[in-house]
Amino acid sequence: MELLEEKILKDGVIKSGNVLKVDSFLNHQIDVPFIAELGKEFKRQFADRPINKILTIEASGIGIASIAAMFFEVPVVFAKKSSGSNMDKDVYFTQIYSSTHSKNNDVVVSKKYLNKNDHVLIIDDFLANGCALEGLMDIVRQAGGIVEGIGVAIEKGFQGGGDKLRQMGVNLHSLAIIDKMDAVSGTIQFRKEN
Ligand code: 5GP
């Protein structure tokens, strides 16, 4: 999506450790009219799917998922990072490795908000190795629901998670895919066919 690529080039900051900061518009300060354009694009890409719920993970997925949900007219559920017991009967539980923080997070979703009747669109701000999305897919599987698709704002293609999910047959759409980025020169190269 050209609009997003231009915004990343203008406002993104490449940090060490292959981290891209876009917190001036996506996941700290939120440029709501701009993110609404991304939400509309998700709606266009998944228009043929019977989506009745959007699932994301706290904290940085909540903004984009909520704005996208306006266009789907469905509720958003966000998986919570939990410090409580994973033996709780009322929640689905999974573990997600965070490469940005180098640690495992226990993640839960209440059974009240996800079940076998749900047709779920998973949305997140970033896709790197794919751990966050695989964890969210695991939660939908536990609930007996169907993952209709996954929408991601920025995929770091060079970290491989997106291509792994595509090979698994997941209906994944990333609005911008970065194939190369270099912290020293500040250059970013996008995947062309996107
Ligand atoms: P994955 O699980 O695919 O390795 O990483 C995705 C998760 O890590 C996302 O939920 C996102 O919050 C975070 N993340 C991964 N890479 C980046 C990055 O370059 N910048 C930011 N801001 N977050 C990232």
C-alpha cells in the first residue's frame, strides 16, 4: 500500500536489532485518520470473508484493530499478557515469544469473548518472526473458531514469519512488506509485488 510505504519512509526510524519505530503514527501516538485508511484497506481485502470478530494482542495491536473494526462493524478482542495462573479454566492460554523483548509472554483470552461460532480476522501492527500471530491462531484453534484471515500493517519480510505463514496456507495480507532495512544508511526497501 503506497500510502503506508510513503509514511514509513517519511516518519519511520530504524533502530538497532532490526526494529522499526513508527510510534509517531501507529503504536504510541496514533494518527487516527491515517490508520483509518489502513482499516478501510483491510475491509477491502477481506470483504469476501464472513468476519464477526477481530482479534489482536495488547498493547500495540489495539489501536489499529479497533479502528479497522469500525469498518467491519464487529467487536475487537485483545489477548492480554498475563502474570496470573495459566490453569485458569475461564481463559484460553498460550505462550508467545517476543523477539523485541527476548522473553516469553503468557497470553490469555477470556472464554466469554471467543468461541466455536467465531469467524476471526487477526490484526496486528507488525509481523516479524510470526510468533505473535501463531499464538493468536492457537487461541482461535482452542476456541474452535475459524481464522478467516490475518491483516498486518507492516511485515518485516526479511525475518521470514510472513512467508512461513503463507506456506502454511494462511490468508495473510500485509499492507507494507519490508525486504531490507539498514540502520546505518537509514534505507528501507519494500517488496515490489505488494
Ligand atoms: P513476531 O512475533 O512476528 O516476531 O513479532 C511481532 C510482534 O513484535 C508485534 O506484535 C510487534 O508488537 C512486535 N514487533 C516486532 N518487530 C517490531 C518492530 O520492528 N517495531 C515495532 N514497533 N514492533 C515490532
